[in-house]
Amino acid sequence: MQARRDTELSALQNEILEAVAKGIPFASVANTLCERAEALAPGANCTITAIDSEGLIHPVAGPSLPVSYGEAIDGVPIGPEVGSCGTSAFFGTPVEVTDIATDPRWSNFKSVALPLGLKACWSSPIKSPDGRVVGTFAFYYRECRGPSDLERQLVDTCVHLCSIAMERDEVNRRMHHLAYHDQLTGLYNRYAFDERIARKMAAPPQSFGLLLLDIDNMKLVNDTMGHSVGDSMICEVGRRLAAVGETISVYRLGGDEFAVICPACNQKEALSGLAERLLRQMDHPFECDGNSIMLQITIGGVLSNMDGTSADALRQNADLALYHAKQTARGDYIHFEPGLRTSIQCRTEQIALLDKALDEDRVFAHFQPVICIRRARIVGVEALARIRAEDGRIISAGAFAQGLTDSKNAFRLTSRMLDQIASSMRAWMDEGLELRHVAVNLSTVDFQRGNLEQRLRAPFEAYGVPLQHLQIEVTENVLMDQDVANQVARLRECGMQVALDDFGTGFASLSHLKDFPLDYIKVDKSFVDNLLTDIACGAIVESLIDVAKKMQIGIIAEGIESAEQAARLLEIGCPLGQGFYYFRPVDGDTIAELLRASDCTTAKRPALTRALRHSA
Ligand code: C2E
Ligand code: CA
Ligand code: CA
């Protein structure tokens, strides 16, 4: 009898250990174990539960009890009087209840067991190798009784097997977690991302949105505040992304790069809405080690049903969108478009063109006169960058504007232009030619790298030109930054004039005029273009002139191309203008010629003006 028993137990043991070794999921192993145990102990109904780290019970197997029984105990906390299983887990010792109906430990739970005909329950704790209770193994009887000796022997074996299977399961789960999660942030990792995208693309009918994003200025934080602050910043960004509170999955792909998959976004608008909400998550500063860090991310996005037919193509296009956004719209979102590939190529070419021209000293300044409209007299000039191409052609700034989106280029260009501007101004002054100002266009990077005041002063001092003659032009988008506005205010205190360039193309807000002290507003060409045809446009320019006058800010209309436009501008009170109608940008010697002519008899002027109006 005992020999047969031993054989049965060892067969059971072998079957279960083999299943564990094969990596069969624990729930399935537990189910088999219950079935085999029930076969060896007729009249017993077997259940296995797991106890989680918070001490809550979760049913794992109970093949001969109804599902509702498991549901009734799921999530119940263990305790000194929580049936047989909850109590056994609580004390870490077996609990034999021979009469569920009367035992106080079952008083809160008997209503679940008795209707099923379960009258007695004997539960044993399953422990991990380090002694933690990780589950319970129970026999239910349909009569009031305790276990037999044979059943005790059987349960000893089963509990031991469960302990091995559960430990293995935990190791598997931990390994799975390690394989699919990022250690630093706890988010899913690149491996999980690759697998998920591949799986989703293989089941095409469900389209989804994919966002790739990247933290701006991560390198700067690492370099200036150290890697531990950098790591905290990555974690915080991860937390804020996940906290957007929608059905999205967030992945950290490595470094400061994240991905977000959104199954609910299958339209461009929905995806850009999500991107907008993610951007807004970064709005408040992050306090870390006594530093207050502004978080900023840039996002590129694609839709699986229109922006790529394979996982690789989709991913590449999302990368392109992100790359493009990083270059042209930091801190913002860009959706992929097929044209991006060419526009990225075009940008790369223009960057290389300007970089090479700067290296080879082929960049120089042309100057476009700014005119007093009423008197048709030159009052100032705006310096505009030009490249002399290797074949001698002159390339206008508009044709290499993308080259200026590279901050190194933009910085070098400003230095080059300032030197030429100061030197030309010196030459005009030496001839006694009168010019109120010469304007230089500045870029964001000029304000970011620091030392701007010194960079502006140095060439002017070297050529002995007073700073009062220098006007700096900044666009609204650049000026919006409070730090830039503060720097601008200081530059004005040094005597320079400040003009707000391209007014009307950015935020076009009159309220900026009171926040940021200015000397001039340059009304963008697009307004001048529509002045005669679009009533609303005329009205805007008119009221702008009105407001500016009251605030003692000068107005310069850009891009005047016809006598009619000039006449209309004069009529609505615009004092200054520039445009091809008067002069195209020309070299410094030609400016000198023009100024000389404007000093001589008026009779000579129109002829010269006509000649130059159509020059390159
Ligand atoms: P911007 O500052 O708005 O300069 C005016 C641009 O409009 C110039 O083009 C000028 O040639 C052009 N323009 C002037 N009047 C007319 C007109 O009546 N009709 C038309 N169609 N165009 C007119 P450009 O020189 O190609 O410069 C383009 C842009 O490149 C400038 O726009 C400015 O944003 C940038 N840029 C030029 N030089 C520099 C520079 O030295 N530094 C920086 N940071 N940017 C520069
Ligand atoms: Ca300008
Ligand atoms: Ca402009």
C-alpha cells in the first residue's frame, strides 16, 4: 500500500517538476497539481491561492469549485480569522477547520462555502525559500472532518511542489520584468517597444498613434548639474508622461528618448491633441536638489494607418518627424509628412553651404535702405547677409535661411555681420555721410550664449562708431523669452535701438508692446502686400500705427513694392518703410553713393533711385 503510494507521489512529483522546468505558466501547473491531488484523495476539493506582497489573497487554481468561489475571495486581506486560507497565511501554520458552520474563523466567510456543500477546510501555507508566505494549499471536504495520514503526506508533497513552482514563477516574472522594463524609470524599455510595434503592425486593422519624444537640453543639465540630476530629470519626465492619464503606453527607448503608443489616436487631430497635453505636462518646473529645472520636450508623431507600412518604416518616419521638430520647432510637436525627407535634406545642404562660406570668408553684408516715406530720404539701413558662391553668384539670405537654423552658423554669422557693419559705418561716417542707424538681425543663439553686449560693443568700439547707431532686430518668437527681454532692455540702456522684426508673423500681440520696451516695430511684408486689397489688414496696420504712436514707438513697413502701397502707408500715418519700390539691398559702396546723392540736388536723386530700384 505504502509502496503504491510512494510511486503515485513520485509520479506526481515528476510530472509537476517537469512542467515547471518547461516553463509552463504557474496557473496551469497549479491546476494540474489540484487535479492530481484530488485523484489521489477522493472526496477532497483542492484549491491553491497566492498571497501578494500586500497580504491579499488571489485564487490561482480550484478546478472543482465554481469560478464564483474564487471571485468571492479574490483581494481579501489575510488575517487571524479569515477562513482557513487567510488564517493559515496570516500565522504561517496549517489551519484545520473541521466544521465551517461553527468555527469562528469562518464566521464571515461561511455564507460562501456552505451553499456549495463545503463543510470542512484544511489549509497549509506555501512558503518561499526565505520563509515568506506566498500562497496556500487547501483541501475542502463535504463532511465535517480533518485530514487523514495519507492526505497529510500528499499535501506535504504538494506544498513543497507549489513552493518550487511559485519561486520559479517569481523568478520568471522578475526576469520578464527586467527584460521588458527600464531600470531607471520603471517604464517599458526599447525591447518591449520593438516587440509591441512589431505585433501591432502585424495586426493592421487596429490603427494607432506613435509619438517619439526627446528631452531638450539634456546634455546641458548633465554637464552643468551632474548625471544624478540628469537621471532624476529623466525619471520625472517619464512620470509626467505616464501621468497624462489616458490609455497610452510609455516607453523609455534609451538616453533621453521616449516613445508613446496611443491605441485611441487614429486621426491626426487626436494625436496632436495628445502631444499637446504631453507638452503641457512639462509646464511647471521640476525641483531637484535645490535646483529648479524647466523641463522641455520635443515630439514627432506618426499614424500607423498612413505613415508607414512596416514597423521599421513607421519608426523611421517618427524619427524623421522628431528630428525635424528638434531642428525647427524645439519644445513643440510635428507630425510626419512625406515632404520632410526633402526638407531635412535641404536644411542639411543649406547648413553646409553657410558653414563653408563662413570658413572661406565668402559671407558679407548688403544693406537695404530704410526710407522716410514722406521725404523719400534714407534714414537708416538694414544689414542683410549674402554669400558669394564659388561661381561668383550672390546668394541672398532667403536662399540659405535654413542654414541659420543651425546655432553654430547663426552665432558665427552675427559676429561676421557685426564686424562688416561697424567697418562700413566707419567708412560712411568718415565721408561725413549721415545715417541714423544700421540694423543687424539677431538669432536666439545670440541671446543664449551670453556675452552679447560685449560682442556688440567690441567691433563698434574697435571702429570708433557710437553704439547709438546700432539697431538690433529681433522677432517676436525670440523676444517672448523673459531672459531675452531682460537682455534687450539692458542693450537699450547701452544706447542701442531695438526693433521688433516681422511683426504680424509670430504671436502678433499688441500686449507685447507694453511688456517689452522697444524703439521700432517692423510691420511684416505680408501686411503691406494685402494693404490695398484686404480691408481688415488695412485696419490692423492703421490701429497698430495708432497704438505705436501713442507709445512713442517708431514704425517701419517692410517689403513696399509699389507707389500705391507707399502712398497708402503715408496716408495712414506710417513714417518709415523699406522695400524694392525704393531700393533693393546693395553693397556698402552703393549705399555711400546713395547717401551722397541724397545730399546733392534733388534733381539727381530720382534717376539714381530708378537705376538702383531694379539692381540685384
Ligand atoms: P528680414 O529680416 O525680414 O529681411 C527682409 C528680407 O526681405 C530680405 O531678404 C530683403 O531682401 C527682402 N525684401 C526687402 N524688401 C522687399 C520687397 O519689397 N519685396 C520682396 N519680395 N522682398 C523684400 P533676405 O536678405 O533674403 O533675408 C531674408 C531673411 O533672412 C531676413 O528677413 C532675415 O530674417 C534673415 N537674415 C538676413 N540676414 C541676416 C543676418 O545677418 N542674420 C540673421 N540672423 N538673419 C538674417
Ligand atoms: Ca530684419
Ligand atoms: Ca523682417
